[in-house]
Amino acid sequence: MGVLNHPIKAVNDVMKSNINPIEYTQLFSATSMPYLIGDFFLKYYKPLQVLEIFSNKFWAVYIPKEIYAKCLNKGLRLYGDQKEFIKYKNQYADYRKQASRIFQDIVKKEHLGRQDIIDFFKQAAENWKYYQKTEFFYVDQAYLEAKNNNIIKENLKEYENIKFVGRKFVNKMIFEQGNYLSKLLEILEKQFQVNSQDLLAYSKQEIKDLFVHKKVGKARINARKKAYVFSYGIQTIALEGFQAANFIKNFLAGNEKRTNQIKGVVANPGKAVGEVKFINQGFDDFAEIKKQINKMKQGDILVADTTSPELMFACKKAAAIITNQGGLMSHAAIVSRELSIPCVVGTKIATQVLKDGMEVEVDAENGVVKILNNS
């Protein structure tokens, strides 16, 4: 993306741009995501004209509603075409094998060259060329059509495994302990005497610029750790620090999270009452997930941004599942149907409204979650 090639716009100028909050819908959210990952993560989301924001331990990605609808149609075509689906499945498997070899070769080195960095980020970014096609905004329409289309029905039988393997690959690349990215940054830390945590606040281009003796100033690093904005629409926008925080405040204005009722999509019907167990799922929280799950009691209501294989034990403890994101073929939806427990997905705001210990009623007949007790 080359953030440095685009001047930082004043907030007023940005707000006069084509970014209208009403025209966007949320795709993802989490408690944290470093600037560097935000930079390379969205290369293959650029055609989707997404908006990425991070401030005050809240990270989210939004997409124009018009583009969202187009993605659903693209997913319907992909999962409804046997030849194209097999091609996609095989290409994704080939990519993972190739990328794994490249990552392993790079992180074994004591010293890295600029080409190593180029190769690493190219491979890392390309994952989302394939992985995004397993997301709810590609799959949900296909799921709804599956009962009337045998090709889609058969392809979706393979979907869960593709998603599972893809998620494991993402974790190994950037999330789990000892991931490829952390190993790369540890090598660069020794090579250039820049703290690896600070390197997470660099852009791809700035990482490459280390090889021509350019470093990012501490003030800019600290600003990016507090807040940043990326927008890939008709124009590319990059904000950081107080400008980003102000933009985010304006973007989210009028969307206050003060409510006793949350609405979402029914992924599996049923009703349940219980105490909320909120499990954080940000970049900084990944290593702590097992500890969070161990604190969860049988019969609690699991609340998370989304669920994934590493939360499977939490799902098995839960009386019901509530997520911010996801759709009818999300991990939470599939698992809730397997476990026969109520599930409401796509609430957008559950993790911002619901807190540990709250008593809630999950009405997954109507896609409504009610707060019964705030204590």
C-alpha cells in the first residue's frame, strides 16, 4: 500500500471525502491489531474499498454496503461453479505450501536482505486473496441457496475444512506464539537495533527502508500505537495518532453502545439465560486465550468478536454463543448447530455492550439478546 506515499490528510478534509458512515457495514472487529498487520493485511481487500480503524483498544474493518452485496453474489457464483471451486481450493492449497516454505526459509536466517522482506510480505498478503472467500460476506448467500442447489451443497461440505486449515495457517503466520512474523521481527530487531514491538508500528515500506538506514521516529510510533486509519476507496487515506482518533470518533458518532437489547442474525435457534463470559480476541490477547477459557464456567454465555478453532473448548462450555461478526457459515454458526445450542451472530456491538458477569437472555428464535442484570 505504501502508506508514506500518501500525505496525511487533515480530519476535516477526510470527513469531506466520500466516506459516509451510513453507507458502510462492519466486517471485523477485535481489541487490537498492530499498524504493520493493518498495512499488509488489507492488500487484497483494496478492491473492496474497505475502511480500517483502530483506537482505544478497538480495531474494526468496514465495507461499503454496495460492495458487500457484490461479494455475496461473487461467493454465490464461486460456490455454485464446481470447476471454479475446485480451482480455488487447489490454488489455496498450493499457495499455503509455497508460502510455508518461503516463511520457513526466511526466518531461519541470521541476517535478512531487503528482498527477504519483499518476499515475506508478498506471501503474507496473498493469503487474503484466498482466505477472504471463506468469510461470511462471500458465503452467506451461497448457504441460503444450498438447499436448492446440489453443487453448492456439495461444495459447502468442503468449506469447513478449507476455513479451518486456512485459519490455522493465519495463526501460524501472525497470531500464535512463535509465529513467522514475530520471528522475522526478532531478526530485524537484532539486525537494526529497533525493538520488535516498535517494528509492529512500521509500514511495509518503512520495514524495507531499514535497509537504507531510515527509521521511524518514536513520536510517530507512539501515535500509531494509539490510533490509525486506513481507507481504500476512490482515494487512499492514512491517518495516525490524534487525527485518526478524531476521525474515528466522528465516524462512530451517533452509534453509542448504550442499549439493553442487541440484535443479530440467527445462526442456530433456541433460547438460553446465563452469565456473560467475554473472551478477548485481539493481537495482544491471543496468547491469553487458554487462560480466559479456563475461567469460563459450564453454562456461561460465550461472547466474542468471532469464534475460531482455538475457542472450541469455550464453545463446548457455552449455553449459547453471541458474536460481533460472522454469518450463517461462520465458525460460531457451524459449531452451534453441531452442539445444538442457541447462537446469534453479526451483532456488530456485542463485545462493546456485554461485560463479564452480566446476566443475559439469548433469544435465538428472533435474533435478540436482552440484558437482564448489569451487575
